Amino acid sequence: MNNEVEQKYKRYRNIFFGLCILAAALLLLTTLKNIINSVAAASWETHQGIVTNGSEDMNRILATPYNVTSRWLEYKYEINGNEYRNTTVGYGINKPASVLRIGDSIKVYVDPKNHATSVLAVGFAKGHLVGLLFSCGFVVLGFYLWRKV
């Protein structure tokens, strides 16, 4: 390789290394934030909730790709006479452990500082592990590209 092509190759290699490390860092920070929030939510107070829009509607919603406003899971719960509604399954957890149908009774973890904040699934989940593995994969890929001669 001539010197000019080699310099260009090194420049691109360094750019891809930087992009891989940046992607790894962003993914790692997001995953760690989700893990911390999810583990903290396990100590929140629990209340009984009711599913108002079940996850069995997910296939119907996915069939209409431009219907962005549809929520495939919604639930409500009551605290001190106030009714709250939410769609959050968990931090870094995007689907419930089982199919939920309208009217099903569920356990809702509610933030004691803000009753409008709630989740259905808590703790370390498979999605968190996937995020950690992908962030490690980006680091390995970045170093592989950087060390490649």
C-alpha cells in the first residue's frame, strides 16, 4: 500500500473505532440506567391493577404500521381514590411475561414519590443482558477494527 492510501485507511479505522466505542458507551449507560431503575422498582409499593387494553391486541396493532398512537398494553390502578393509567411494562423490559387480556388483574409496582409512575415487571431481565452483551460486542468490534493491519 502506498503512504496516502495507508493514511486514509488509518483515518477510517480510527473513525470506526471511535464510533464503536461511542455506541458501546451509549448502550452501556442506557442499559445500566434501566437495570438500576428496574432493581429499584422492585422495592416500590405494589397495588392491584386492571388491564384496560390487552397485549393480545399487539398483532392487530403491528398489522397497521402507521398507527403510531395505538398502545398495545394499558393498565389502570387506584390509590387513595385517584385513578392512574399507564403503559410502561418495565425499565428496559418491553413486554409482560404472559399475554394479558382486558380485565385481567395484575400486580403494579408504583413509585411512592410519584404515583403516576408505575411498572409491571421489575428486576434484572433478559433485555438487560442483551444490552450488556451488545455493548461488549461493540467494544470488541472497535478494538478488532483498530488493531487490524
